[in-house]
Amino acid sequence: AQSVTQLGSHVSVSEGALVLLRCNYSSSVPPYLFWYVQYPNQGLQLLLKYTTGATLVKGINGFEAEFKKSETSFHLTKPSAHMSDAAEYFCAVSDMDSNYQLIWGAGTKLIIKP
Amino acid sequence: DTGVSQNPRHKITKRGQNVTFRCDPISEHNRLYWYRQTLGQGPEFLTYFQNEAQLEKSRLLSDRFSAERPKGSFSTLEIQRTEQGDSAMYLCASRPWAGVNTEAFFGQGTRLTVV
């Protein structure tokens, strides 16, 4: 069965430092991969997605993610954290075996230290 | 395109009461999803519509929960005889029919508190 693992329920970085949020998935067929951001008491907003083609995907707010099939990973990065990046981030996978339903990770709360 | 709209944003109810939430998806989106989210967790799938047809329902969903999408546009989610364990954020999302790799667009959610 498909699953998504996000390593670290909380990640704390200093303002201006590199942000790295980890996502590993299990899928026996080519996956579609998504990162969403959720601010307090809000719905989820798409940051970026990988479908096919270039494995390095750029999204909104300066975030990017790289699909690494050999590592079954889709880690999210941003070179320099801003205070406004403080939020919860969710990784999701969708594939033919899940009937293209989104399978979600448990989320990582990003904390930005001044 | 006004996005996905959910009403109400917040609902406080007494245990045992019935509640109903509404979701208005993006108008050209055929697929509509309901999720439940509790603190520190990702969205938990509840049910899914394609147009007016309810195609999938989570096995975790008790029979106190029912959802409809009568005309293939807006949807309602009703919870009967609410319990404290029903307290959560209820999220609605829509996706267009064309393209299986399309992302879901979420509403802002309805936060339910059962007291």
C-alpha cells in the first residue's frame, strides 16, 4: 500500500538558514508527488508538484523539491528561511494503485527562529 | 474563479446534536473530496464525489456521517448525534476531471468543536 513518511514532526531553523523538510514515499508505480502548506486555521495550499519530466521542481515562495526515484524521496528545500514560512507542510503522493487518491504524510511543523 | 468555499468556518455544538457543513467547489471541477484533520495529523480521507455520484467512502466513516452532492455542484456533510471525538477540522477539496495528476484545491475548512 502507498504511504508517505515525513521525518520530523517539528523542524526549527533560524531566519536566513536553509530549510530542508524530508518526505519519503512508497509506491510501486510512477507516483505524482505534492507538497502543500497550511497556515493556522486555514486550508491547504499547493506549493509545488512533480508529475513527469524534470525532477527538480520549483514552486511558490522560493521553495523547490527534487524527485529522487532511487531514494523514493521528494524533499522540500528553500535556501533562506523567512519568518513568514512558519507553517505546517504536508507531502502527498498519488498514483494509479491508489486510484489517484492523495495519500498524505503526517506533516512537519516548520518553526523559524529570529 | 473564487476558489473552494466552506461554511461555516467554525461550529460549536453540544454532544448529541446534528451538524451540517457546506462546500462549494470551483465551478468547473467534477471531483469533490471531504477530509477530516485533527491536530498534528495530515488530512484523513472521508469521501469522494465525481459529479453527483459518491464513488468512495472511507471504511473509517461511521454511519453517523453522510454526504451529498445532489446536483453535482455544492456538497453537504452531515454528522448526526455528534460525539466529542468528532471535534476536528473538516476540509473540502475539489479537482478537475481532466488529468489524473492535477492537484486538489482546498477550502479554508470548518472547525467543529463538540462540547
